[in-house]
Amino acid sequence: MTTDVLASYEVLGVPVSVVTPQIAVERIESWAKDHDGRFVCIRDVASLMAIADDPALKDLHADAAMITPDGTPIALIGKLRGLPVRRTCGPDLIDEVMRRSPESGVRHFLYGGKPGVADKLADVFRARYPGVQIVGTYCPPFGNISAEEEAMICRTIRTSGADVVWVGLSSPKQDIWMWRHYKDLPQTLIGVGAAFDFHTGAVARAPKWMRNNGLEWAHRFAQEPQRLRRRYLVLAPSFVIRAALAELRRIMRRVPVR
């Protein structure tokens, strides 16, 4: 079992792990060698804002094994504090762990997505990386799930032989699901949100040059302006203002009083 705890920095009261994509991948692979349940949150600006304003949801981060900075602004805050952190997003993380898994031996379970998406994603990765071991998929129905069905889902995952469970639900729904079940499952649960849709082609992802320059949000907004209007025109500017004020207060506390 990996016992060392990742360093973190606080963004609007949420602890964010000091990681890079490489560190995150290596940590996930090391966890695959044990049978301890844990979960990983991947925080973008919208989900961080929603959780920062909900004390009940904020508490779940205390139990997370890793919280990666998906949003470029979240990673930038860490960099400005002199920390060795880089944006570590869900679609890239699942792809890199899958790419390495024929050699690493990590086995995967895909949970989430619209009907048929998890199966399609399994086909995509099997074709992309021959030898990858995807040992199960499950697409939960919309709406509330009965206690009996929830127990059946957990039993299916528990006995699948998977090391990692990729959870493709919306946030914070996926975070709540992982928090609720990680103690009962011997796997690492990782909430990757829209990664299922990106890798199956259901939603087109931004070109690499846009992703590398912090412009992926613009591509997504252009694709779905009505659905994402609040995320990018309300939550994102609010995050910038609140984060800037928080940084100013942090700096002022460090200035000695004369």
C-alpha cells in the first residue's frame, strides 16, 4: 500500500494535490498493486465552485486520495505559488493509464455514460491499445437507483478483478457516488466526467494546440453555448475574482506588520 500523502495547496477551501500527469499516472499504477478502496477527484473550475459553496460536498475532499487540477486556472494558482504542478485532466489521465496498462498490468472497469457509451469506450481502448484489460462495464440508469440495484452494481465491480474503476458521471454526482462506495470496494475509483464522451467521439474535443494553451474551455463553449453558458460566463469569472481576492488575502497575511 502507498502510504505517503501527496502535498496539496488550497483553492477556495478545496485541497488540490501537487501533481503532474506523470505523477498521477504513477500513483494510480502503484495503487493497483493493493486492494484498498480509494477515490480520486478531478477538479475543474465549475465543479470546484459548486463544491466550494456546499459544505456537505466540500467535506468529501478530506477522504480523497488525490485531487487533480483539471482546470488551467487551478493549476496556474499552484504554479504561481512556486509548486511543481501541471494541469491533470480526466481525458488525458484515462488515456495514459490505458496506454501503459498492457505493460503495467492494470485492469479496468468502466462505470457511467449514456446507454452503450461504456461498451463503446471499451472497444475504442481495446483497438487503440491491444492487450489492455477492460474487465467490465456498466451504465447506470437515469434517475434514482434502488438499494438492491446499488448493491448489485457494487458486487459486480467488487468481483470483476479490476484495479481501477473509471467513473464517467457528471460532477458532483460522480464524486458523491465514489465517496459513498469507496470503503466497500477494493479498487481505485476515478471520476473522469466527460472523458467517456470525448474518447468515443460523442463530443468533439478541442485541438491539442488549444488544450496546451488553456483554451479548451472556448472550444467546449462554442460547441454547446446554451448548456455551458452559466459555467463559462458566470462561474468562471466568479472563480477568477474569488481566487484573486483569496490570493491577495493570503499574500497580505504574509507581509510583516511594521
